[in-house]
Amino acid sequence: MMQNRLRAWSRAALLAALLPVLGSCGEGTVTFGRDDDDDDGNATVTVKGNLDEVTPVTSRDVVVFVYEITDDSDRCPCPPAPPSETTQGKSAVVASGETEFTLTGLDAGPIGVVFLLDNAGSNADGQIDPGDQIAILDDVDCELNDVDGNITVTLEDVDLLFSPAPTTDCTGGDEPAIGRARADEITKAKTTSGN
């Protein structure tokens, strides 16, 4: 059942086509599920952060997906894996040897974050397929349940414990459970001009 929930996201073909280009330069953001030209001037959200401990230790790229949560599922403190019908969000590649990421222009509202340990080399496709190693970010303080516009969310020192079969429950303490991610701190602040 979990593998069915991890099926490729809508419009993943665009994402798969663009991520190898982004991965080659080690930075960039890909929008999936909406056209940036559709931006109607509404206040948007920025998500930034840094990776700290990654298990298993790897030299492969990590893809960060930030997506809009549209259902009423219990998303705090242990959000479930994103459904295959996830239609809005952005992703960015954290290239091997890098730790920081920034995604801008996200819609306000409840958001989720999933990290993908992408396949190696030419097998990298930038999308979550059944059996891929992922880590779902825990939201232990419910900071991501409702994020207003003009806000920057910072994920400080994120630990990742990748698994193809993430647990649906996150454990207490500071360490992530299997297939989950845990930030030392999640903060929200007004976005300053220039971000």
C-alpha cells in the first residue's frame, strides 16, 4: 500500500526532464503542478534549510520536494507520504557535496516536505517512484500546518534516515524514525526584501 502512495507525482515528466539539467549545475528550482505565469501577485512562501546527517551516507544528489497539502489528513506531527495526486509544489536538487537548499514562490497554506535520495548518475530521474529511498519531514511543533504568505520557513540541520518504506509514525526525541527526516528547529519569519 505504501508503495502505491509513492507513485510518481502528477506532471513528473516535466520534472524528470528538467532535473538532470539542474543536477548538472547543482542548483535550481523546478515548479510542478502550476505555471509560474499564473502567479497573481499573492504573497508567497520561501523554504530554506540545510542537511546535516544523511543515512545511508551517500555521494548521490538529494531532491527536496515542498508541496501543498490539500487533504484533511492528520499532518502533525507525522505527515504521511504525499499522495500521488499531489499537484502543486516545487523541488530543488541538493548536489552531492552540498548541504543548503532554498525554494521560493510557494503558495501559502499547509505544506509538506519530502527528501528523495535520487538514483545515481544517468539513472537519476528526479521523481519519487515505488521503492525509492525517501525521508518525510516530521513537523513536531506543527509549524507547517498553516504557513502565511511573505514568510520564510527555515529547516535547521535536517537529519535524514532514508528508506523505501517509511514508517507512518515518528518517534519522540531528536532522531528521525525510518524513512523520516527531523530538523533541529523549524522557524518562521517575515520574508525580508531581496529573498
